Amino acid sequence: MGGYQKEWDLYNRGRGYPNPDPRQEIFLGMEHQVRENMLLDVQMVRPIDESNFYSLGLEGVGTRLEMGTRIKF
């Protein structure tokens, strides 16, 4: 799997209006079906340009590896 994602900072450091400049990233990864209702995924995420905000806990992080689990109901 791969793609492009944008994220807007709606809180904007408490200014009361959203930050108009989104953070833009591309990602590339793979997904594996462990069970019928459970998927594991790993993806490499790379920022396209500089942004003036970060996701919680990712302050100053550039390219990163994300791992996750999805459960189907």
C-alpha cells in the first residue's frame, strides 16, 4: 500500500482558528492478514515539505516507521 496524506492543525497552538498550512506526507508499506479478522501493517512515512506543527510525540521527527494493527468486526 502507498499514498499521500495531509493533516491540518485545527488547534493551532490555542489561537482559536485552524492553521492554514497542512503537513503533507507520503507513505509506502505492506499489510499482512494474520487471521480472518486481524491485519498487521508496517509503513514508512516521509514528510514532503517542512511544516510548523507535528503530531503529538513526533516533535522534530522526519521520516519514521509506523506499525499498526487493524481488527475487522
